[in-house]
Amino acid sequence: MKRLSCALMLLAFLAACNDGGTPTCVGPNGSCDFSGLTPDPNRFIDPASNSNKRINMMISLNDAQVSSYVKHKLNGYTGAVASDYLAIAQTALAIAKDEPVSGVSEDILNPAMYVVSPQLFASCASGNDGAACISNWTLNNEEILTQRLIELRARADNLDITSATFETSADTVLTFSIDDSGKIVGVKVGDGEYSRSGNTSVFTDGENSIIYKSGVLMENTSVPSLSYSDFGEYQIVKNGVAGNNIPYAGGYASRKIAENAILSGIESNVNFFGTAVGTVTNEDNEVLDIVDNRASLVFSKDTGVSTLNANFSNWYNISVAKNIDTTNADITFYGYKGTADYKLKDNVVSGSADMNVGYYGPSPDTGIPTEATGLVDFTGGGINMDLAFGVK
């Protein structure tokens, strides 16, 4: 928001880093442990979102979920009609972002103010110039608005996860399907379609299964919740036998930020931290799983170069750098810690790799990313490395 102080912007950033901009404690049937405390009986509960968070932590909202949230927030307000709920949600988001709302009709603007804050509604609904009143109110209530924006982005911003696409190291595309409630009920990988088993992250076609493993939900992961993208690995299970891990990464095209836009939007280097996970395959087709929960990614303000650094406890430390608007990358290897089976032959210490990075954020027009996911592929020296990473 234009008027937020630096301190409040930091507050918002830290809050978003804690939960990816997505409140994850959504009720007794959600992912939070209340540790003996009585949950708030007025807390909004979205069963579809609770179920989806067993797969990944991305914001995933269809019209039904947004409308349900608006209806919940309008408890105590009279006059709004259900057919306006989606427009009310978008107007509430605009208010929280400190965007202009002049010209919005009162039957949309008034309930939108109430959704943002009943105090805002009480202060501005009766005024002759609601937009000017809202502007003044937001100026004096920045901390409240910061917190409301976090929730509204997670609950009122229509982001249908069926529009998200994920590239895989197997050169296929992974997509989800949902039911009318917004719950993820299926996954498609390449030409294969699989139906979800209950509320799990396992999908089946009746004979074979896919186990989807988000890097955000892995044990000991260092990645805070990613709101607009995901990364990790999946396995195909055939005849009860699980295949090798296959890295994937991707997200919402509507929240993706072009690298040249980032170069224009940032004032200094952007430093991300998170996890890299993948596989190393040798010439005997033996596979080594690798993971680093302290990986980093730097986007250079001076050059637009993206540099990924990862240190694998059972393999090499690697550094991968790619120029702006290309997937061609230079990779270096050092500090080998594994067995001879997966060591690069012929004293290879560097080479060429393919690196695909997607930068994402809540407001792509600003050119400022809040998270990134991507894939790295390297073949040489007798091995093949496939890697997925997610950072914030």
C-alpha cells in the first residue's frame, strides 16, 4: 500500500513469511494444533481449503469459497445480496490495497467496507464521499489494514488452482482438478489422469497411483508457506512399487513476474531462502536422493542474473547461475561428500545446465517477487541431476 510506513511494511512481510500470506490455522478441522485452547467459534472454516492444504499451501479459491467467506464476514450486516459477493470481495481487496474505489456503487462499496472492518463501515458508510472517507480512514488505521490485507488475499482473491501449471523433470505438465466446493479431487500428469484418495496427497487411476510431495510440507523443510507456487517431487506407483522421485515446480501464471519487470521494480538484490530437493542418477541407473533445507537464490539488481546455491550433505555443493530471460545456466560443483558411485567423472567441476525459475508475488505489476520456484537439470561426467527448489 502506498501509505504504509517502512515499519508496517516489515510487519506485513514478516506476517506473510510466517504463513505465506495464507492463514493456515482455520479451525478445529484444519492444520493447527490448539494445544488445549478453545478455538474461536466465529472463525471462518473452509473445508475445501483445509483439505487442499494436505497437498500444498498455495492459495486455492474458487467462486464458491470466496462467496462463502464474504457471507461469513457479512454476519451482522443487512442489505447485501449473494449475487454481489464476488464483486464485494474484489472491492474489499481494493480497499485493503489502498487502491481507488471511487465510482463503486454503494450496494457494493458499503458491504465491502464491512468485510474489511465494521469500524470502517461505521465511519464511512453514511458519508457523502465514501471513497475520500475510506482514504482518510486507511491512513489512520494502517496496522489494521495490513493484517486485513493478509487475510483478504488468502480468502477473497479468486485463484482457481486448476489454472496453475507445474513443469516436471520428466518433461510433462502437472495440473489439478477440483469439485464445485473448490476441493482438489484429481491430478493430471501428461496424458495420465488420477483421482484423489480421500483427503490425502495420493491419487489413483484404479491401477497405478501418484504420490504428490510438496517441498513445503516435507519434514524439516525450511520454506515458509508458498502462496502462489509450489515445488517438490512426486512418485508413480505401479503394481505396488514406487518409482523414482520426479521433481516438479510451477504456479499461477497470473501471479508470475517477468524477470525484466523485476529488474525495473527492485532497488537492490533480492535474496531468497528455502529448500532444494532432487535426484542424482549414475550410469548404472542407480538413484541418489538429495536435499538441502538451507538453499538460497539471489536475483541480481545489477545484471538480472539468478544464482542458486545448495549444499547437499551426501553429494556436492553446487552453484547455478543463469542470465535474465534464458534457461541456459552455468553450474559449478565443489566439496564432494558422497560415495564414488555418484561422483562426477573426468574431474568435472563445472558445466552447462538448464535452469528454469518462476518468480511470483501478490502484485505482479509492482515487479517485486515474494517467492520463487524452479527446476535445474544437468547431465555430464557420468551423472544426471534433476532438482526442484522453492524459496521465499
